[in-house]
Amino acid sequence: MSSYVGVLVSDQWLQSQFTQVELRSLNSKFVSVKNQNGKVTVGDLPPLMVKLKAFSALLTEDEIRQILGESYGDMSSEIDFETFLRVYLNMQGQATGKLGGPKNSSSFLKASTTTLLHTISESEKASYVTHINIYLADDPFLKQFLPLDPATNDLFHLAKDGVLLCKLINVAVPGTIDERAINTKRVLNPWERNENHTLCLNSAKAIGCTVVNIGTQDLVEGRPHLVLGLISQIIKIQLLADLNLKKTPQLVELVEDSNADVEELMGLAPEKVLLKWMNFHLNKAGYEKTVANFSSDVKDGKAYAYLLNVLAPEFCNPLTLDTKDPVERAKLVLDHAERMGCKRYLSPKDITEGSTNLNLAFVAQIFHERNGLSTDSKKISFAERMTDDVQISREERCFRLWINSLGIESYVNNVFEDVRTGWILLEVLDKVAPGSVNWKHASKPPIKFPFRKVENCNQVVKIGRQLKFSVVNLGGNDIVQGNKKLIVAFLWQLMRFNMLQLLKSLRSRSRGKEITDADIMNWANRKVKSTGRSTQIESFKDKSLSTGLFFLELLSAVEPRVVNWNLVTKGESDEEKRLNATYIISVARKLGCSIFLLPEDIMEVNQKMILTLTASIMYWCLQHAGEEGEVALSPANGNGSTYASDTSPAPSISGEDERSSLCGEISSLTMDDAASDITVSSSQCENEDTEIATAESHA
């Protein structure tokens, strides 16, 4: 594996204010202007900085020029890169002041892992340390380092090897990482640490984390605001895991017994479901206000008192509501919750100060301990009938993770509900086909008038037609109405288009030769054969693939150190096949492949998933090795540069497409069953024409 090469800044404090992803992006911008003009002056900065995502929505070019004019009398003065970074930080402060402080994200899981000032909450750190001490106390490897002291920086030091973060992901979503793939020993070399963090970041994306502006080197350095931000997301995913009808069908009690209401509930973000649940019980308890957030609406502690009294009246303390002191009331609330069995993660001060993340965690704990919902079998049966079948759920999961990996502004909680406004599909189209969307004719949610949603979706269909998608029988209204089969058919083609865009860069060095699925299969066979092994496959439907041995040989061929053959089984029984399949997924992620497949896809030899997994490994190999005599892959920006091993699974802070996110591109090669064959032949084109029409006939 290539060694990490970052952007170095002589001022260590200045370097600490940026992640390596941010530094690489800003350096690329700076060098671009310098190459164009021969030097960079203060006067060059306004048109450059107004295009950066951090400022584009907050400051105009004239405002930036005015701010710079106050600091620099001569706009023709030449500046170096470090001065540019200082100007950037100063401009962030100005932007924050104009905004009136950082905004709360509409979705806790969408919140970026960075902040403008790179500050951390000591209360949150203490809460998360307590969580780690409880849930990982019995871990065979980590117990030697636990418990951590929340008053120190032990958390960030322990996170530097990547083991803690990988283990925490498995606590949140058990089975995500095959722990045999984690490098666990007291002292890891840099390559092993980088592997653990690569595995961590790719797995975090696979459970729904948004890892914006963070690379493996940032975790190796243990940057507090980034580590804490990632841990925060992982823990929230764990705490909110049961807030859906599939896990808790009793939630159907929160709505009327109608398909429309249940579908609306299914489309809500987990934290919105939690609020709905809380208000449901508060209404029963006679609380007159509606709680709309986990900060200002719960600061006085009264909502908590009512909620706990209705859920656990046996632990009720009359003084809780009678006391006039909010801090004292918060203390009584926490005492009540503790008697119910809730672990104490937050302090009375966290409640009275309205700490959003900690109050969310507190309410989620109450829900887990005692949700107070009906066990009416009729209602539960109704909810279970409303949930999707296994195949639909697998497709929805694939699309959701893929879209969220692209780094678009919106966060998808439920594909079939969230795409109905058309806005998210427009964001995805603009990401994979830059410039294709006419934003002047698009309406951003919340959208009051239904016809605006139809307009958005009509533009989606129009762009699809321009991109040569088959949109037979698909209209904008079909998307608005949430036609799952038609939405799936469109998303298949959208993912296929993204994949083909990547493959175009492969073709750019193959003298115009089309890359087909046969080329990918032949590459894999040649790669395995080059190591002296005899295993070969005849197609991506080859039943021998179910053992997993071919993929392990392929992974070992592209990076010999990544597979531990002592852990590999013969793949003869179903259990042995599953062990190999889970190991393959974690090893591929550890290598750097951003993939969303499940062990079942390998065990069942899902042809399209097998193809995309192979293509992802091929992409990584050619990107890093540049093998002579084989089809080489040029980077997305086409400038001939290569990515360092500090592969970031997120786009640059500029939000522009001068260098597409590596994760977004690789994830386009890792679809679930929704993927299509890479081969573009006349027969395939003919088949595509009937794809949506067929879906419509089955709708």
C-alpha cells in the first residue's frame, strides 16, 4: 500500500485547524489560481472563495472583497498558501457571525463531523465515554484499556489505532465488521492503523454515518472534533435503531389505522419518530405543549416529568412538578429515570442548557426501557403487513446508503418516501452528471404545493431521458406517488450511469475499447492466476463463487498482506460460506472499497452484486498499482494524479466537482441487486427499454 502523503503546513496550529481532506481541496484551489495567473494575490481571492461551499450561501463576492479590503490595504499583494489558510479561517468567523452561530441540522445523522471552530463539548465527551465504558467493558481486547477517564483525552488516544471505532460500529449494528479483519495488538505499525481506519470509515458509511471531510490520517492523529463527531453518529444510530416499524411494530399506535398514515410514519427520520412518540404520551398525560425539539422545548424539565409519570407512575415524585428550580427538577427527572433502569449519561445541567445530542440520547433510552405502547395484536399485524418484503428492503437499503455516500446536502432516511419531492433525485443527478439540473426550475423542500413536486420529478425524468435512460411509462407523478417499482427501475439506471462514468476513465487509456463485464471477469481471472493459483470463474453466475474462495484469492492477489489465510474456511457448509462472505466484505472495506453488499449476496451468487464487487476491487487495484499491460484507471478529474492511501470517503469542502469523492465513485460500483451489467451491448439497450415498462405492469 502506498504511504500517506499529506499537505504539510509549517505552522502546526494552523495545520491543526484543518483536516487533510480540507487541506488537499484548498491547496488544489490555490494551485489552480497560481498556475493560471503565475501568482496569487489578495484580489484573486473573492471570486475563488465565493465558490467555496463554506461561504457561497452566506457571503457575496462583494462582501468578501470588503472584508479583505479592511485587512489588506493593497489588493495586489501576493500571498502564499499559509496566508490563504488564515484568510479562510478569518472568513469562517465572519460567516459564522453573519449566520448568528452554527445552525442545527434537521437530521442529527446528517450533522457534519466538523465545526467551524473545531470545538468539542466536554459534556458530550463524558457521556460518550460512559457509553463506551458500559458497552465495551467485556470486549476481549479493549477491556485492558477500559474504563476510560472522561476528564482526560484517553478517548482520543485510544481511538488512534482504529480498534475502538470498529468495535463501536459493531455495537451499534452487530455483524457490520468481521472482527477477524481488525488489526488488534498493543502496538500497530502505520500500515495496520491505516487499514483499521479505512475499514472503520467504509463500515461507518455502510451503517448510515455521514463522514464528511474526514480521512484516515485525521483519525490516526486522533483529532478530537472529528473523532467525537464520528462517535456521536455511531452511538445515535445504535440508540435510534429500534425506532421503525420493522423493529417496533407497536409504533403503529402513534397513527391512525390507514395505509397513508403508516407510510408517512415509515418515511420519518428516527429522531422525528422519537418526537412523535414523546408527544403521543405527553398528550395522554395532559401536557399542553408540543415538543418540537430536544433542546429549548425540554430545558425546563416539565415535559420529562409528565412523560416519566405516565410511563412509570410507580416511581413518580410529586416534587418534580412542584419545584420552581429547573436544575432541581432536572435532578429529580434523572433520579426518576434511573429508578426505571435508564443509565445516567447526562447531568441536570445538560437538560437545563438544552444539549440536543444528550437530550436525544436520554429520550431514546427512556423509549428502550419503557415505550408504553400497546401490544394489541391486530395493530401489530397491520404494521407488519405494511413493511416491505426482504427484496424491497434490500434494494431500499442499497439505494439509501449509496445516495448518502455521494455527499449530497440532503440525508435519506427512507428512499421511497424521501425521493417523492424530486429534490433528492435532482441532487443525485447533479452529483453524477454535473450541470444537468436547471436549479432555477427546481423547488426545495418543504414544498407546499403538490404541483411543485411534480415539476421537480418531471425534470428528473427529462434529465433521465437526456442521459439515455429508459423512461417508458415513467412520469413525474409516478415518483410523487411513490411507485416503488418505477422508482427502483429509475435508480438502477442512475447507479448504472454513475458506474459507466467511472468506466469511461478506464476506457480513456484502453484505446477506445469498451470495458465489458467479460473484461472485468478476465482481469480477475488473470490477477488470481498471476499468483500461481488455479481457481478461475466462467461467469459472475458461477456457483463456485458461493464459497468465497475466489474473492479471497483475488483480494490476496491485489494486496498479499490483507488476507489472513488461517481464518479462511473451505466454504463447504452454509456456515463456512457465511464466515468467508463476512470476511470478504470486511477485507474489501479494509483495503479501501466502499461497498454495501451483504453476506447473502455472495452466498446466493447475486450476479450483479458479484460483478460490482469485482469491479470495485479492480478499480482499487488499478488506481493504486497502475499495472503495466492492463487497463489503467485515470482519476475522476482526469489530471493524471493519484490518490494517497488516506482515502477520504467524502467530497472536498468546496462542494465542487474538481475532484469527485473517491467513495462516491467506488460506491457507484457497489450496488445491491439494483445494479446492472457493465456490458453495454445492443441487446442490453433493447432490454433496458422494457425495464420500467415491465416494472409498471407489475406495479
